[in-house]
Amino acid sequence: MSNITILGASGSKSATSGSSAFLLNPTHVMDAGNLLVPLSKTNADIDTIWLTHSHLDHISDIAYIIDNYYEKRTKTLRVCGLKETLETVKKHFLNGEIWPDFSKIPLHNGSDMTLRYEAIELEKEYTIGKNEYIRALATDHTVPSCGYVITKEENSLLVSADTYALDNVIKTVNNTKNITTLVIECSFPSSMFSLAKESKHLTPEILFMRLKELEDIGLKLYINHLKPSYEKIITEEVEALKGNWNVTILKDGDKIYF
């Protein structure tokens, strides 16, 4: 079976967990919240990062993997994402003030730049390996954002990333016959509905209410992005509210087979 590895599953960095990052294959990752420690020296092999949005818990380790493995990198690092996401990263993060602008710094042993930004189109499929593809779907967050459908050997997995509404997730599942697996965020306990709504995140109550029409079609459901302070109560609520779903709450280092 095809698989991906969860490098960071949490909704925030903590002493024991890393924020959002997925290893899609040896050279492609989705999000960069926790690359440095789990990938170690193989960070130098990453050639493409697919960003879901511009929040720090999804982009932070772009800075560190370039800085720590600059001399070992032999090719330009591509950072792919929505146009608005890339503009924010360039303006407010890798801007020469907060951190070096590596899009203007040549590779250690070459003339090409260390980093290159590439804007993606929603719903367009991109090749990431042999019989491996990725395409973005629009999601509902406080900044422009997307999730991704990852396809390997004709089976697909959908990752929502940070979102409040799930309408487009459900639409994508209904229009894509080979999706077998969902990875959906759930950041806050149900008692914090107002904060979840304001910050455009999900609670267990909202999550299972909105996924109701997909409950009985046999999809596997993985939940990520729990805020560390609320992990215990979110886990208890998920168990109480899951209905007929086959649910797993993700941890750093887990593999998803699909």
C-alpha cells in the first residue's frame, strides 16, 4: 500500500510534539512546521515543499533546513503554494530582515538560487513522483489556504489542513472516486466553539456534524492539529462523538497507508 509519514501532527509546537508537516516521498513534503528534527540530514534531499497556508506553525522549518544544510544542498528548494501564501512568506518571513531571503542567495556550489517560489493553481494536478500526484483544493481559514489530495498508485488521500468549513472537502470526496482516507484538523474542544469559529478551526462537535453525510461510505478518518493543551479532552470528545467513523488521532512519526 502507498503511504505518507506524519512528521508533525500537532496544532502547535510543544516540548513533545511538532506542528504540521507531512513527508509525501523522499523529496516532497507538505508544510514545514516540523522538518528539522525528524528528517535530520535527509533535509538536504528535500526539493519541494507544498504549503497549505502562511501561518508560522506550517512554515517555520523552511528557515532552518536551508540554514542548517546550506552547504549540503545541491539543487534549488522549490516552495509551492497559493500566490497569496508565497507573497506573505516572501514579505514577512524570508525577507532579509526576519530571515535571509534565500531566493536571492546562490547555492553553495552553483549559480542557481537556493530557493524558488512557484505559485500553484487550485484543482490542477502536479506530478511529485512516479505514479504520484498532488492537487490543491480551497479551504476556509483566516488567510488564503488550501488542502491537498495526494494520489499514489491510483489511491488518494485528502488532507484538509486548517479549516472551519468542510463543504469543499465533502464536494471533493463526492467528485473523486478513489479517495479512501481523510486527514482533518480538530484544534479545540467543543466548549471553545466561539474561538474555533473566530480562528476558523474545528471542534469535535463541528467536525462530526459536518462530516455526517460521509459517515457510512467506508472512509478512514485521521485527525490532526490538536492544540497540545486540549489534547486529552479533544481525544475524549472524538471517542464519544465519532459514530460509525474509523478514527485515528495522529501522532508525530505515524504512517498513513492508503
